[in-house]
Amino acid sequence: MADNSYRAGFACFVGRPNAGKSTLTNAIVGQKIAITSNKPQTTRHVIRAVLHRPDAQLVLVDTPGLHRPRTLLGERLNDLVRATWSETDVIGLCIPANEPVGKGDTFIAGEIAGLKATVVAVVTKTDLVDKKTLAEQLLAVNALGEFADVVPVSAVANHQLDTLVDVMVKHLPRSPQLYPDSMLTDEPEHVLIAEMIREAALEGVRDELPHSIAVLVEEIIPEDGLTKVYADVYVERQSQKAIMIGAKGSRLKEVGTKARADIQELLGTKIYLDLHVRVAKDWQRDPRQLRRLGF
């Protein structure tokens, strides 16, 4: 591409767990790519979503939230986050408008301060506060560090998303296109499907169970107008398996119904979804099982 004004590069949103990073990625790209849940630390794979514009290509990398690791899985996720940050052109530090700036925000601001990437502060969830609270939060965020820009947004209300994209694109390097026009994500289909099943499985579960859930898609068989998906939902203990299945299979049925609708939208065909719940004892702490489950 001969146009010198064209820009292309990688950007990612960072922040403490539940700062609205995945919701923001999905809202900007306009299609569900990253999994969202009100359980902290639900993002486990780095998913690249590609936003195409006439003047630029913005490649959004969705990373797990940085957190204090308690398991081998947690340590590996943190290593993945830092490796991704080091290869990114623009970093959006997400801080929710409805929660005071805290130690977690200060810690992450310090972690990214030394990177080569341009850092933009993104004040998320502005639909949840009034103007006065937002103004106070913008001042508090400004005091956190040296930011190239500070942008308040609401992914849910679709407020200022275009402004945020303009700001991020402005800080990308001049470069030819990195991905073809038709590409929305470079994640393999089975990973996206597994993430959709995991998102459905996370709904309504409490306490430690969210972190114990992993999903492995064993087989995808396309037939005439129907795609058969065979997947296993893994938990760490027998008691969790009972919770996951529910009384007379009711909970697993709900998970299947929700996930099936999302997968149908992704693949554009009717879906037959075969789900089984299996126990992989303490898989988050077992290197062999982590490898098998794709970590």
C-alpha cells in the first residue's frame, strides 16, 4: 500500500480485573470476540481482534487482567500479559469511573510506565456515574501518571468509542496493512467456541468455581446446514461437577442453550452441541494438565 498516511499496529487494554477491558474490545470491533463476565480474571487467552478502517488497521489484543497469582496457571497468565505488553504500540489503561482509583491501578500504571508503548488512560463505565463524579475521576486518573491522552468511554452506551479509536490510531506507527480485509480475528475457531462455552458456564456460579472451569473442544464436524460441536467442561473436584450439571442436568442445559446461540452467530449455521462435564483434579496447579487444556 503506497499511502504514507496509513497506520497499522497493535493495541491492548490493561487494568485490574473487571475494569471493562473485554467489553470494550467487543464494542469497538462490533462482534463478540473476547469473553466477558462479572467474575474477575475470566480472560485466559490473548485474542487478537482486527478493526479495519480506510486509513488504518487497529489490532486489539485482549489479555488477562494482571493479578497476584495463586496457582501455576496464574503465574503463566501474568507472564503472557507482560510478554504481550512489550510488543504493543499503544496501551489503554482502563480504570472504571464508578470505583475509586486504588492500589491495583497505581501498581499497573507503574508496571507499564517503562514500556516503549504510548499509554492512553481510558475511564470506562461512564454510564454508571453522574458528571460531577466523572470529572473527579478524570482528575484522579490524570494524577496517576504521564498519559498521552485521557478518554472517558462507555462500551454499554456506545459513548465516545469512535473518539477512543481515533486517539489510539493517532499513536500507531505508519505501516502497511498487517491483516487481510476479511479478517476479524486470528484465533482458531475451536478456541473461540471453547471461550463461548466457558462464558456460558461462568454465569451464575459463585466463589472459587469460576477459576476451576476450563473447556476443551474435542471435535467440530460440519455437515449439511448443521455443525456438530463436541466439548468437555473441566472442573477440579467432584463437588464442582455436581454444581455444574445442576439438578437433573438443568444447569448444564442452560449452559448449552446460551453457548449454542453464541456459536450459531459465530459460525452462521445451526449447531448441535454435545457437552460433558469432567473432573481434572487440581488442573490449575498441574503442568501436564495445563498443557493438555491449552495453557
